[in-house]
Amino acid sequence: MINWQLTLFVLLYGFTAWLGFYLLERGWPRWWMRLAGLALLAYAAAAALATLNRYTVSTQTAVQMLRLIPLFILLATLFLLGAVVAIAPGFAAWNQRLEQQKRPFTLIWISLILYSLGLALLFLLPAASGWRLWAIAGTGLVLLLVGLGTVIIYAQDAGQVWYPHMIRSLDYAFFTAVLFGGQIVLAMVFFFGVTFPTLLLLLGVITAAVLVIVFAGPVQTAVDHIAFSHLPQIRHTRSELRAESDAAQLANPALDLLALDEATFTQHTRRALSQLGNLPRLATNPLIFLPLVETRLLADGREDHTLSRAAELKEVLTESIAQIKPPGEEAFGTTAAWRHYNALYFPYVVGLRPYTRRHISAENGDTPAAQAADWFRSQVPQRTLYNWQNEAARLIARDLRERSR
């Protein structure tokens, strides 16, 4: 018979696994989001072992599981500490950021205190104590709050909304897991009972359901490549529809862009420049709601939707980059006047990656892109290019503000 304690730990495993994968999928570009996601996944593994341990028939297996549980909890703690350390260097004006994001930071600090108390109980209580299971469950619930706080901070940093996309992912993952895992639960209740194999199968089905839902975009893209291998137009159309759907859930039209402080507006501009080559990612940037973008869409008579705004923003940014090009007929130069233009145009508009192993082919050796690639590799350190791009982003941000007003 399934008891309430087993139900609690299965639910704890499902929610921590879902949130861990969700953090990895949504915040992959940010190290602290990756680390927070790995912390939740490590804790999910500890919850799974604690659940399975009670139903194993082998004493040796049970002892090994009891030894692994503290290791996974320790691993989750290390990842969590790494996430807290990684999030700090990004905050140049620490006090200002705390004022702007007071609630999520307060949630994280309180959760970390409770997490520390839970860890103390975990390592002080005996392994066979029933209270130890409560400590594992309570610490896992607190870790879910930390994950929620990181999602809110990430969304506010990116100028996005966190609630619609996250709740949709949770709803789909939960009901998919119930749909398939519920069949195993019914078989356990009416036929087989709770055994180690059936419980392991249940946790495996929950994991598969969560993975398919959280990584639905990449999964559907891979399936489309197989199903529509000879129909590229259909693949492209379906990809655009998915991008439109995802961007619509993340976009924040209520954000007053022109009222943002200079540093925040520049941060959004810097991110938009790095997203020029990826229209679906650019569609999640709040700058698509610039008054300038909306005015140009109306003037051109184009349909107003998320991807069209992203395409228009790409044109606006490309024009702003062209404005910082030094006067003259030359397509490429190496003087100080060219550094801001070179730092943005060739990596983001042309798509040049001078520091990777992919080099310009020999037949294109005399083109401006090939000359720029050689110049970057031989004369410009990677850190210097990054600094030039930050300086140029401030110029572009100032231009966008002036043109929008």
C-alpha cells in the first residue's frame, strides 16, 4: 500500500528534478543558473535514493544507498555555494541591485539559512532515524525556494517575466508525469504493491516525462529533422512558431524601457547585440518593445508580433552599428577609430568567431572578414575585444535612447 511518506518523497523528487532541468534549460548562458540547476538535480538524486532505500531487499544495497545520500546532499550544497558565489561578480552596484530585487534576494537569503539548519540536522541525526527523512524533505523544499529565487532574479536581469513560462512548464511536466506515472501507481495499488522495481520504474517515468517537457524545443527540433528531412520549409515554419510561442511567454511589454537607468538599459543592449545572429533569442529581449521599433513597424505596415519586432530590432541595431563606422570607403581598418565598429560588426553582424578553430577559408583570404579575423587573432586579446564590445554597447544604447525619444 502506498503511504503518505512515499507520496511526499516521490513528489519532492519530481518537483526538484523538474526545477533543476528547468534552470539548466532556461538559464544555460548564466553560470549561476547552471550551478543552481545542478544543485537541485543532485538533491533530487538524494531524494530518489532515500525513497528507494526503504524498499530494497538487499542489505548491502541499502547500506550503499545510505552512504550515497549524504554525498549527493554535499554535492548539492557545493553547487549551491558555487551559484551564490557566481551570482555576485555580476552585480557592479550591489546596493542598487539589492534595492531593485529585494524580494528574490530576501527569499534566497532566508532559504539559505533554513537550508543550513536542515543540513545540520541531517548530519547530526542517526541514519536510521525517522526524523532524518523529515530533514531531507524539509531541506529539499527549502532548496525549491532557492531555485524559485534564482529564476526571478534571472528574469528581472533579462527584462523578462518569469511566471507564465515557468508555470506552463510546471503544468505540462506535472500532468504528463501524472498521465504516465499514474498508470504505474494504479498497478502498484491494485496488483503488485510497492516494490523496488516498480518504484524505480515510477521514478524513471517521472524523469522521462520531465525531460521531454522541459526540453520540448530541442526534442521537437530533432524530431522535425527526422520527420521533415526533405521539407526544410516546414521545419523552418515550425521552428518560427515555437520561437514565437516561447518569446511571447517571456516578453515583458509592461517594462518602461526609457525609464530604466543607464546601466540596466546598456545591459539589455549588450545582450541584444550578442543575440543578433539568433532571432528567437533576440525575440526574448525587452528592447523589442522600444517605441522606435513599434513606430517603424507601423510605418512599414508590417504585422506586429514578437518575431517581426525582433527582426525590426535587428535592423535598428545594425543601423546603429553602421553609424559608428569611421567615414570613408574602406570596409576595414585597424586604427583606434575602428575598434568599436570592428568589435561589433564582424563578430555580431558578420558572425565572425576569430578565436575559435573555425577560420576563414583560403579563397576568402582577401575579404574584410578574413583580414579582420587575422587582425583579431594576432593583435587583439580576447579580453580586450570584450572590453571594446562593452564600450561600444554603451554608445549603441545611447543612440537607441536618443532615436526612441
